Amino acid sequence: MPSDLEKEIRSALKERIFVLDGAMGTTIRGYELEEKDARGGRFQKNEKDLLNNGDILSITKPDVIGDIHKRFLEAGSDIIETNTFSATYLAQSEFFVEDPREKGKGRKDPEFFERDVVHNPFLKDLAWELNVKSAQLCREWCDRIGNETGRKRYVAGAIGPMTVSLTTSPD
């Protein structure tokens, strides 16, 4: 049996085409943020660069992510995606876990992922927080713009590809 939300969306789609938001990563770049912006106060001491970690901005620069959502909604988007393209513990490990290859300490092999990534409580908590915070930002802006315009807006979760290959090659 379809949910009330599914019925609502199907009904609206019979009347009009829904518009999805645009490219979050490309739009973020337009804000010309710097490394210190991505780090905020919380991640100042992180050893790896965070500027290319657009998902972290949901925590460190929610005003920027909110502004992007607002702009897409004001431009006519019916659905906006969460800023969670890389908000998995695997993807976040690229920004928070030392790569053993960088200092000649080994490979990123199954043992590395088992030991340093899969069971890493910091990464699990961070991934959870990124997803929740991003969904909350989307919902807040959908409700705000929806109330102003009288047209309901929707949130869709976004997830990108894995940042590592599932291969049997040596590295």
C-alpha cells in the first residue's frame, strides 16, 4: 500500500513536472571558501585538508549550505537533495584517516579498512551527524520556502559512489 507521501507526490506529478535542484559541489565552489572555512572551529587540528570535503560544510558552514538550498528553492526547485554525496564513513576516511601509502607504511588493503575505517567510532558518528544535519537543513529550507510560496517542497537524500574500488588489484 502506498504511503500518504507517495500518494501526495503521485497526485502532484499528474498536474506538473517536478524540478530537482542543481549541482551542490559546483555551487559550493562559487562561494570561494578557504580551508579555514571548511574546518570551522571544530576541525582546526585535522591533519588532512578538508576544503574538498563539501559535506563537512553542513556542520562547519550551515549558513552557506542553507543559502544554497534557499537559492535552488527560490529558483523553482520542488525537490532539494541533502548535502551528503560523500557522507559515509568510508568516504570521510579519505579526509580523517592517514593513508598508509603516503608515508610508506603499507597499502589500503582489506586489513587497513577493517582496522582503521570500518570500526572507527569517530567516522561512524561523523557520518551519522553529517546525514542528520544535512537532512535537517534541507527540511528547514523546504518548509520555509514552501510556507512563503504556498507550494510544498520535498527533500531527497543524496549519496555518491564509493571512494574506493572493490577490486583485487594490489592497490
